[in-house]
Amino acid sequence: MSLPEHASAADVAYNSAIAWLYDRIDYERTRPVSQEPFRLERIQRLLTLIGSPHLRIPAIHIAGTKGKGSTAAMIESIARHAGIRTGLFTSPHIEQFEERMRVNSHMPSPETLTRLVQQLRTLLESADVDDADRMPTFFEAATLLAWMLFDEQQVQLAVLETGLGGRLDCTNVCNPVVTVITSIGFDHMAILGSTLDRIAWEKAGILKAAVPVVQGLLPAEADAVVAARAVELGCRRYVCGTDFTWTEDEFADARHVRRRTQRLDFWTPRGACRAATLPLLGKHQAHNASLAVMAAELASSRWPQIDQQAIIAGLGDTRWPLRFEVLDGHPTVVLDAAHNTDSLRALVQVLTATEWRQRRRVLVFAVSSDKDYRSMLQEILPHFDHVVLTKFRINPRSVAPEMLAELAAEMASAGLHVPPLQLTDSADAAMQVARGLAEQDGVVVVTGSIFLAAETRGLLTDAPPVP
């Protein structure tokens, strides 16, 4: 990133720290073709260099094909509203690296991040370790920095979202009081496996002996794998739909629709939690909220201050961008990070249940090359009046829009309803085209990849560019 001539020494140091991070091997940008690069031994060795805070700070650890970030955000918000000093570690970031690690909902300042990176670099350079350990990957470095921040700021509870899979993820060396598996579906098959039971085995790798696990609604074959692993480790399972559930509040009214919230009742072993307001739309988010409520209830055995009041306040105050995030305007713009077929199906369900179902709908779509984009196109295309296929600049894995157009033409020939298509080579150009197609009263939906949604959000909200 170029700096203006008048850049301060602090700006130079910060950008040097960010550059060092992006100089690491980054498997978010270039996916490996197998699990070969992923090992826990190195992150365990590296964590000893910073005093092993992962063993001292209790955690709630969350894995899943979709919903894990939203669930993590809800759990963190509930714990924070209970007066617990929280750390939240999620990935990827949307606009700036620091989003990945927060203490009591606050990102580290540029000065703090610069100092932590400098400390980490010094430790790596001076420690008596193998050369391989001196060059952690991007995600390993992010994980180390998060634990350093949590330790320095005396976090009482860390809420951790796995980056990829579970069994071999860097976060899987924590000391959890509760684990959560939100969902299991087809994603990252080249790395995690091509069958649901294999993917479930990887996700269930976060289970720890005698630690309770909260489980979302899973396909039967995935449920069987998680159940068997829980028995093997002596984990008490709490299963959505059996041990806890949720319902839409029958007294919710039009105000919630206008405010783009939903009102929910939850039922857990402890009893009912009624009339909670959630500012994230869709049944999939209500499902995620039920997991968060159940996890919070289990954590209350250690922190009794996690009561119903904290749960309701925490859910109501949850902020999680790019999950059917609505930017009001003419036209309305919806940003959604859906990046697999199941997530797109959930997006369509929300879209068709809103006041926009009768309005002109324009899709802006781009996707990463390691996704099942044929199935994603089949799922999403028929629900729009116009489609703008594009690509994102912030990750090299973006599929060429021409390739997506060829696939769409094949599907149209096979009988799928495919609306008129236009192609652009950037998110900026795509939004200009989409706004014209949607006109004043329409809605533009930007989805297919968190990278596209994040880049578009930056264009629309004057957010800082991604390094």
C-alpha cells in the first residue's frame, strides 16, 4: 500500500506490520489442494512462545459449514452483556485486519496492533526454533496475535470461530467450556472431504473430553458422526429440535419488519426465554440464535451472571455485517456473504419473505474458484429479474464472469430459468449496472462470496480499502 508523503512514523510502522502479515502464506487467498499444510503441532509450539494463553483463558469454540460467525457474534454479545470481559476471534475480515480480534467488541487500535506484531516478530526471530516455525502462515499469525491481545487485556472468555474445518484448525488447541457445531454441508470438499460424514468428522474434531457440545440441525449421516464422537469423548450433546428449540413470537408485528428484526421465543432445559429481538433476518439466523442461547446457558454454570436478561440484551445488540445487511437507498442494496448452496438457499428464503418479493430484483454475483459454483448458480439465478456477473479484486480466487456466463447458458439450454445477464470486470462497474437495472424502487442483492460483499460494502460506505 502506498503512503502519502506526509505519512507519520506511526502510519509507516502500522503499514509495515500489515505488510508483514500479508507476506505470510495465506490459505484464505490460495487454497491448498489437501490438508497436508495443516498441522496443530506448530501452532502449539508457537503459542508457548507467548506464554500459552490458550490454556489459561477459557473458550467457547464454534465450527460449522455456515452460521459459525453469526453464532459467535451472538454468544460474544450475550457474554459481554452479562459483564464478562470477552475476546472474539473470527475470519475472514471485511474491511481491515483488526476486525478478526476484538475485546469487549472493540478492535485493537493501529498502535496496539503494530506493537503486537513487532513483539511477535521479535519473538520469532530470537527464539530457539526451527526455521519453519519462524514463518507462520497468515492465519497462524492472526491466531497468535489474537491470543496475545486477549492475554494482555485480561479477557475472561474467548469466543473462537474456526477458520476451516475443525480438527486441524489453528483454533483447535483452545481450552473450551462449550463447543458448538452450527451446521454441516458441502463446502471446501477438496480439503475436508466429498461426503457429509467425512466433513462431519472434520468438524467434530473440535469436541473435547467431557465438554458439552451444542449441535444445530444436521443431516442424518452427519448427526451420526457427531453423536459417535460425543459418546467416544463423554460429551453431553444438546441437539436443536430435541433438547432446545425456538419459535417465532406470535405477537411480533409490522414494526419488526420495518426495523428489519425478528422476535423469537427460545425453549431450553432451563425454561423459556421469550420475546427476544434479533437484528439478523431469516430462519437460519433464528436457528443460529438458538445455538447461542443454549451455549450461553451451559456457560452460565461457570458464569452465573449469564441470565435471561443478558441473553435478551445480547441478542438484541448483535452486530454482524454482510449477513443480509440492508443499505437503504434508491434502489435498496442487500449485502450477503453467502458462499455455498445452502447459504444461498437461506438468502432466497429471506428475500422472498420480505416486502421486496414483488419488486424488481437484480443480482450481483461473483464466486471463488474452490466453490461449487454450478450448484450455486442453479440455486440463485431463477429468483432474479436481472443478473450482473462480475469478479472481485481482493482475492485471486475469483472465477471469471465469462466462465459463469457459459455455465448459465448451459443451464438455460437445459431448462433452468435464467434471467438476462450482463458481465462486468469489477464490483464498482457491477453496481453501476445493477443500480440502473433495478431503478429507484428495486433491490440489488450482492452475494456469492464474502470477498465480493466486503468489496462492495467498501464502495458503498467509504470504508478503507483492504490491504
